Amino acid sequence: MGSIAMSVFLESEFGEVTKLPHVGSALEHPLVFDSTAKDLQTLARQGRVEIVHEHHAPGTDGDRLIDQLHFRRLQ
């Protein structure tokens, strides 16, 4: 689990929808944002968060990068 994703998770409020930030953070780089979003998806599979919104943008070599993510902390 990346430290950025864990920090965002721990700073979020239980039951509140949290938007994964872009501007003014380490998540401004699209690959870092995508990696952090995927770490939060792992937390969702563990039942610790619920992904309520996710958007993908075209990346390099046909990859689709996550460029928006909203989640709700469950634990």
C-alpha cells in the first residue's frame, strides 16, 4: 500500500465521500494519481472503502489511467 493512499485514507472521515485531490499535491502527476487510485481500489476489495465514482482518461500506449476517484471510508 502506497503511503499517499494510506495518508488520504486516514485523513478521510468515516461515511463521507472524499475526492482524491489533484492540484497542489503529489497527485498532480497522472501516473502517481493512477497508482494511488489503484491502491484505494485495493482498500475497496478489502471492504475498507467504497468507490463511489471513478473516471478513466486515455494514457500512453493505449493504457487508461484513472483521473478522478471519489470514495467513502467504511472502516
